[in-house]
Amino acid sequence: MHAMHYWSQSRTSADTISRFGELADRGEEPAIAAKAWTDAGFDDAETAKWLQARCFDPQSARELADLRVTPGQAAKRTRDGRRDYIDTIAFKVASGDLSARQGAARASSSR
């Protein structure tokens, strides 16, 4: 019997979530948010990079990562998206104002 994820591999701790406050925990217990990031396959270092890019949703981070977008690329600011405001590509994808594919296109358009 093989488990998909071993806890020792990629883990996000509640401490990492707590460092980022409400952006990261979205009003939940930090442990709940940490489990969601862990379940998405991120360790503390990766989760911190995505949160620094203002990506508060682990599934959005996973979709961007699967499209080979780095947190650094996703931290680029844009006005594009369904609503007109300036924030990071990562935040706009997590907010649903850009799809992961749209975010990836913008992230790779200029380095």
C-alpha cells in the first residue's frame, strides 16, 4: 500500500501561516490553512514564497505552479483581470479575477 504524500516530504506548518496573518489564514485557524497548503504539495519555504506573492489560495498556487509559474513571476503587479485594480498576478488568480492560464500568460510575457 502506497500513500500519495508522506508527511515528511512537503509540509507547511501553522507557524508559516501565522507569519502572514489574515492573508494566509482567511479567518480560519492557521492549522487548517497549513493543512490545505500541505495537501496542495507545498512545504514551508514554497508556501511562504506564494504568500509573499499575495497568493492566499493553495489551489491557485498549485495551478500556477503546474503551469511552471514561479512565485517570483506571480508577484508581478497587473491591472488586468475582471475587476480594475492593481495587485499581483497571484492575488488576481486567487481572487478569481484571472484564470491560472491568464495569469501564466502574463507572468511569462515579460520577465
